[in-house]
Amino acid sequence: MAPQPRRHARPRLPGAPISRRSRRRLGPLGARWVSGVRVYLSICPVQEHVPVWTGSPFHASIRPAARPSTARGGEQAGKEGEPLLPVPPPPIKGPPGRHGRGSSSTANQAFLLQSSQILENQRSTHLLLHRTKAMADAVERLKTGFEQFKADVYDKKPELFEPLKAHQSPKYMVFACSDSRVCPSVTLGLQPGEAFAVRNIASMVPPYDKTKYAGVGSAIEYAVCALKVEVIVVIGHSCCGGIKALLSLQDGEADNHFVEDWVRIGAPAKAKVQADHASAAFEDQCSILEKEAVNVSLENLKTYPFVKEGLEKGTLKLVGGHYDFVSGKFETWEP
């Protein structure tokens, strides 16, 4: 009788069928061990397969492949564009038994951890390069936008821009929200030189205060006293995040952010809405508050001495406005 080959005397070749005896070792998660073949683990980050050399138990889904070649310098050589991984631990001959299983398993686990860290670093580098390119594209978008403006507007309307080279004499001062969806020059069709604009969160106008709100105060003073604007317009808008933040604030709660402290300028409007529309839904209260906050800003404008003087002389007018970009409507009113 011919001698029987030793069990697991040599590694199973790639693509060879799994023997009946080997199938018994397959668990619900795939092969528990494979001896002398390269396998692909499906537990890698960045959704890529990492080729490893293993001979110890792994509860992972695997499939055989060709043996990896080894590059100079102790790294596994892959195809062009593939990551270079450290040399995996050598395979063991035959199935892992009770003897030596722990050391092989520990080596493979360390190799998997190192490979995972390498791939994660490569992923971070890829994201950084992507963000850098995106920022470069954003800057290029500004340059392209200016070139288009210069060709379509600036060069074609010298009668508009020539006088502006010497001075400005806007008719309006506009308070608008910083929201990117509500640029007043676009929504109101204002040309360069027509409006002196101030934009902030929720288009708030604080009461007169020479120290706390000097930035807004200086803009109002310059517009009224130097530029001699005729109309000050305060414009609220639909779906305003600043108004939602104001309505969400709890009374007596500490302000941990700039936005919280700023939108409290509209606290009187919030109190009025909650008193008059207590049963209304939150979104409905926000819609009402968008207009009531404008009224508070209009009243705050009257606390500035130069604004009050202009109103008394009839050289200045205050107007409230609301732009609803959901329905495409714009309305104005006088306080």
C-alpha cells in the first residue's frame, strides 16, 4: 500500500479547492486559519484590501492569492499606486496547533495593526491633498468671478464707475443679515455706490453705546453724518439662524458664544412673540420674530443722537423690510 501524504505537508496553492477536512475548520465568518497562502482581510480602513501573510487563526473573511514579492528595504512591493506595507511574519508549515499558536497570532495581530496605521496615515494624507486642492479651486473661483465682472460690468459701464473713483454718495444705509442667501445688492438690485451696507447676524442694530457696540455705531455715524444717507433700511429674512438661536435661548442662561450674546439684542422682540403667540409652533414663532426683531432694531436706531436729529429735521427716514426667499416675496413698512 502506497504511503499516504502527510496532512498539511505543504501549503495549499492559490485557487485550489478547499478539502473536505479543511472545510470543517471554516466558521461563519470565513476560514479560521490558512497555512502558507496569502489572504485578503476585509477589515481594513479606507475600503481597501490589505495583502498579508498569515498562518494563525483569524476570524475574518479571506480569499487566497499569489505570494507577495519582497522589495529591498524590508517592505512588501506592490503594484504602482498601491501602498507599501511592512513584511508580514513568515508562514508556518502545516496547521497551527497548540504549540506556537500564541506567538504566531501575536505577530500577525501586530502586523495588522501596523498595516492599519499605515493605511490610515495614507488616507489622512489623501484627505489633506484633497482639501488643499479644494481651497486652491475656491481662490481661483474668486479670480474667475472678478474677471467676469470686469468684462461684463466694469468695462461696459464707465459712466457708473468713473464718478465712484472720486467719491461716494449712497442714498441708502442697509442693515442685512450675514446669511449668504440674502445679499441685499443682489436681491434689491442695488448698484455700486447706491447703498452703504452693514451685515451681521440676524441684521441686528444694537442700542446706542459708545464702547460696547462701537463698530456698528461708527458705521451709523459715518453714514448719517458724513455720507448724508436719506434712508436707513433694516431687513430681516426667512429661515434666519440667528432668530432661531434667539428663540432657543433660555432666560438667565450664561452666554458661552459670541452669537448668543449678540442675538440677545432682540430679547424684547422675543418676549413679545412668546407672550402674544405662546400657543404657536416654534417655526411659526420664528417667522413672526423675524419681523419683530426688525422693529426692535428700528427703535434702537432712534437712540443714536444723530439719527434722532435727522428724523426730527426730516432729512432721514427709517424703513423695515423682510425678504422671504422661500416664497420669493419682499415687504417693507415704516415704524
